Amino acid sequence: MLMKTCPYCQNASFSSTTLGGPWLCPSCGEDITHTPVEAPHRPVQTGEAANGKNPFDSVRKFFRKLIKAGS
């Protein structure tokens, strides 16, 4: 995943394509095609919350207890 910081509004813009063409900032709409690409700070895994914990852990724990209680 590629990331650019918009020089106009300072918001981050992400893209997974390398096909070229204009890169428009999703926040302000300015063309940031010629803005240098940055490495994202850390890849976020699917199902991972901003605090680094998986939000489904509590759901799994609940169902494990439910299954044990039914046994």
C-alpha cells in the first residue's frame, strides 16, 4: 500500500495501485500526483483495531465460554 501526505491539507492518502494516472487527495480533491510516496507507518492487519488488539477476541472468548457451559 502506498501513502502520500497531501501538501495542501496535510491529510494522508492511500492507494494500492501503481497504474499511474492522477492521484487526487480524497480529503481536499487536489492533485497530489507529483507528491513523493511515503512508506505507511505500520501495516494494519485485517480485524485489528487501532489499539493493536483484535476486536473479535472478545467474541471468541464469549463463544468459548458458551460452548464450555453447554458441555
